[in-house]
Amino acid sequence: MTVTDAQPLLGYRELYELWERQQWRVADLDFTQDRIDWHERFPRERRVAERFGLSGFFLGEQRVTRELGPMLRAAPGEEARLFLSTQIADEARHVAFFDRFFDEVGVMRGADLDERIERLDAHRGAGFTLWFDEALARRVDRLAAEPEDAVAMVEAVTIYHLLIEGTIAVAAQHFILARLEAEGTLPGFVEGFGNVTRDEHRHVAFGVRFLRDAVEAGQGAAVRRAVDELEPHLDWVMLPPSAEGWDDDADLLGFTVGERRALARRELGRRLAVIGA
């Protein structure tokens, strides 16, 4: 199947209209049972493991809220900017969601959002730094200096919308929600995180549409360059640090490492096929 013959994708205006229909409020979530589950049902080892994964989401949302501005300015046309404006609002709401959950449930306390982010930053891993503070930030800095840099825009969308949201986050969201829903824990978080997941499916849809258009315009090499740079380092952000490394059959919060790796690579391969890269 050629790119031209590929399945139709939602346009930027259609994605904006979908955003209007899918609104939700962080203030409506009830974390009463979540506090009980976190402190009374989860042993210390479980809390540490859950905190690692959720901290990556919290910090990632904070970073992207900060980085999307130059991408908005560099977007190819007003309808793309219209949608990216909604994504900035989404990412800010996701930060507010994680901040309220971390504070009220007691996952990590602090005087305010700034202090909680500072505490999380102090424990971020090398993988997070590589993906967000180096690879993504480098492209965004180029866009801030030169919004017409089409290659930097394609690489930035590839890194964030395709690799981070469309590969790492989609896979992690699947396993987190499957685990918590099966055991009936953290109901307030599950409701809010389900909303976050729905929002991010819109963001991924934007990225796939943008990148397919970019490939048709001759920018496929920029997509592949960003994928080739970071795909070998998926484990760095998907899995907790391990001095010995992770075997595929190792268990991590109810699912094997092999299952986690396979889903992430399946999601990436499926979207690359649609993009045509």
C-alpha cells in the first residue's frame, strides 16, 4: 500500500472539534479511595514502583507544556495551530491532574507545584534527560530560533507525538489502566488517567497526520533520522533503572518486560506504516 492509498486520517479542524466534545475537569475527580488504596493496600515496594512510572508521566507533561510554544509557532497553517493550541491546554490540564493526585494522595508532597516538580527533577533518570531535555529540547530550541526550519519541526513531532506519546505513553497507559482496573484500586486516578489517555490519542492522531503529510512532501528522512536516534533507547524511559538489565521474562507490576517491549514496538511499527516512513 502506498502512502497515497493509505487510510484517511482526521484533519486538524476535525481533531479540534473532537477536543471540544471531549472536555473534562480535574476538580471533578474524587481521590478519597485513592488515598486509602495508596497507603493501606499498596506495600512500600509497590508504591515505589508505581511512583517511578507516574513520575515520568508527571514530568513529561510538565516538559511538553513548556516546549510546545515554539512548535505552535512553527506549525504549517492556521488549522494546525488551532489544534496545537488545544494540546497546550491539554498538557497543562494533565500537569494539574498529576499535581493534584500526587499532593492529595501523598505520592509526593511539596509546598506547591514548583516544589513537587523540583523534587521529581532531582530523581529523574538518564533516559528522561536524553529524551526530553536533550533530543526534544534541541529541536524545540532550533524552532524557537528559526520557526521556518521544517526539518526541526518534523523531527520534533516525530520525537514527541510519535515516539513519546504514540509509543512509550500509549504502551504504559495500557498496562497501568489494565492493572488498576483489574484490581479495583485508585478509582479517581483511573478516571482521570483515562481522560488523559483519550486526550493523548488526539495528539497522536495529529502527529500521524502531520508526519504522513511531511513524508508525502519529501521529509521522510527526517522522520527516520529521529526514530533511528531514539528507538534503541526505548528501555531507558519505559523501564526502571537496572544494573543487570531487564530480561524479557522479568515481571514488572503484573506484566512481563517482554510484553511491554512488544506492545511499544508494535505501536511504533503500526504508526510508521500509516505514515509511510
